[in-house]
Amino acid sequence: MARLHLFDLDGTLLHGSTAPVEISRQLGLEAEAVALDQAIGAGLIGPPEYAAEVYTLWAELTEAHVTAAFESAPWLARIREVWAEIRSDGDYCAVVSLSPSFFVEKLIGWGAHAAYGSRFPALPFTEPVDPAGVLSAAAKVRIAVRLCEQFGVTRTDCIAYGDSLSDKDLFGAVPISVAINADSHLAGISTHAYMGLDLWEAYELVRHAR
């Protein structure tokens, strides 16, 4: 039976950073984005409020900024190699993130079968952000269920990779999970834990799990 590997983005594939911080850095607004990350991480605001705040920050954002942010971001090593191996084994890999879909979807080019993020208007923004399109921790589980149907696997065939509170629901919904450079929210609930900068090393923990 094929397996479905579900990867978080912020703090997981991106080490010590998030897509909104990397995007905001291109606009000279890194400090403001870090403050918002701290607020949502502490539960002081929810995903819709967070999306509204970064939307305001990104009034001047262009596709060129997003491309520059993606190319200069602090990615873990060997992401493409891991996904190529997953594909060669007949398995599937997907990225599910609360970050903007216009950033997350760039990972399709690295070999992900699917990539989901919060929906924002086309760049440059001329329309408001729709709160209904903003993902949450619970939405990650719903998307995982849809991906299982799409790829013809069951939830018991899934492996989740994450680092924080937004991954907790998904970790509880699948049988195998890998906490990557994770915070205390995932302590004690993950199958495996990895600290480091190389995704292949984290993947090795579950590479042969069936």
C-alpha cells in the first residue's frame, strides 16, 4: 500500500522561520511579521486575524518579492531528494500549511504531489482577503482526508511532519508522525523527533515504516 507523507512548511521545511517572515523581509517588514508569528504562536490571535494583519503588511507585495523570498529562505537540506525518493517508492508527498498558497504552491516545482495554503487574492492585491479561505489546524486534517481520497490511500497510511501547535490535530489523526525541530506543543505526541537541518535525516526515521 502506498503511503502519503504530509509536510508542514513553517518551522518544519523552513528552519527557524516562516513564509510570512521571509516574504515580509523582502519589504523591510521582518520585525512586524515576527511579532505576528509570536502572537499567533501564543494563541493571542487566530489564523483569520493573522491573515488580515499580514495582508495589510503586504500592500506593496509583488510576485517578484515572493519569488525572492522563496529562493532565499532557510530551507532544510535535501527536501527535493526526499521527495524524489518518496516518488520513486510509489508513495505521495504533500505540503499543507497555514501560510499563503502563492508561496506554498511553489513547492510543486520541487516534487510535491500537492501543496495547500491559505488563499489570498492575486498579487498585487486589489481585493480583500477572504477569511473563509484561511486554513487552520483543523483544516489540515480535512485536507489530509481529501488527499487520501485523491491518492487512494487511507489515513492509516499517512505520515505527518510538523513542528508546532498547528500540527497537533494532524499528529493526532495519523499513526506515524515526525516532530522536526519542534516546540513543546508536540512533546509526547509524536512517534519520532528530529533536531537538525537535513530533511533526509528526519525521513530516515520513517523511511521503512509500513
